[in-house]
Amino acid sequence: MRHLEAGRLDLALVTRQPHQPFAVLRRERFVWAATPEHGAWLREPLPVALFVPGDIARRHAVEALQRAERDYRVVCSSASLLGVIAAAQAGLAVVGLVEASVPPGLMRLSEPEGLPPLPMFDLSLVPGPGEPSRLAARLHGFLLRELSREDAEGGQAMQGFQP
């Protein structure tokens, strides 16, 4: 779950755990990424940068590597998206990211590079309890419009919800 903070907005952009009900706004591909200059995906065991234990992205990345019987070692564990991206940009690791989060300079990797496929992620906005502030309501509306748009690179727009 990634919280959006600007004062007290009480709004979170989340990916869903299996069987967790929520209104899906968009589906995004979960992909492997690394800097092409360092070839981290060629190393054995595979160096990976993962989110902290308990994060759904970490679980899916680890499960995919285990199913493929690919040896790996965790070289970075971070609660921050920027933390795992920095490890990949430095050439230290391969990282699993929602495709829309892959920054310029990192390349998407897949089976031809020896990495197992990763699942699609469902994204939603979950408001906090109580009446949202005016700022939170405006941010919710903006994010709802943006996340619900059709993505030419593979994201699938889905019907949203109103708080």
C-alpha cells in the first residue's frame, strides 16, 4: 500500500491482497526492471531489490522466483519506491515494479532475460474513515480520473468508485 501524504488527506493508493474486496480502478502489469548498463539479471544468484516484508509486491516477486527455481539474494529491502528504484539505477539489483513506476533509464526484463513472469496488479483508491477534507476530495477526484484512463502501454481502465 502506498499512502499519499499532503497534510492529512487520508487517502491511499493500494494494490490488493488476494480475496480482498475493493473497487478496481486500473490493472497494471508487474514487471522486472534493471539498468541495462550493469546486467544485474545476468548475475548468480540474482540480486534483487524488494519492498519490505509484508508488501504484496515483494511476495509476488519472491514467489515468481521460487516457482522458476531461480536463485536470488536480497541486496536491498525498502519501504520506499524510490529506495528500490535507486538500487536498480545503481546497477545493484533487479526490481519488480508496477509498469507505470518504471522510470526512464531502467529497462523492462522478462523471460528472454531469464526472469519469470509476474502477475497483473489491481489498483484502487481507498479513502480514510469519516468525511474527506476538501483537498482530499479534490485529490481523490483527480486520481480517480487519471487512474481510470485507458493506458496505451497495457494498463486496463476499470470503473471506479466515489467515496
